[in-house]
Amino acid sequence: MTHNKMSIRIEDNYFAIEFANGASRKFNLPDRQDKEGIKGLAGYAVQFAIEQGATIPGQVNAVRKGLTERGYNITHPRGLGFQ
């Protein structure tokens, strides 16, 4: 169970993570086709979340899912015929 609620959102060209304790950070979003840029963003965002005490795997996975649900995929989405 989490003790520090986390929220994530996309605003303008930023991926924002906020915690109930007041910690927050905005990350510049790369182009949706920039797989290396998205991978780097995901790494930095996960690192920030862990530093704030994010639950593993719950909130850490939510950070990654927050990106993929908004079209920022590290790999091609499943089912589209890409190898």
C-alpha cells in the first residue's frame, strides 16, 4: 500500500510526476518516434519516482504505463505487425 500518492500527467510538452508530499518534476517529452529519447525519459522518470519512495513495482510501473498509454512507446505497440 502506498503512503505517498503519485499522479502523472502530460501537459504541453512535459511529462509531469507529482507526489502528495509535494515533490514534483517535469520532464521534456521527446517526439513519439524517438525511441531512445523515450527510453531515456522513462529511466529518468522512474529514477525520480524511486527517489521519492515510489512503490515497486506498483508506482514504478505506473510511470512507464503513463507514457505508453499516451503513445510514448519504447518499442512498437503490440499487434501492429512490427518485428
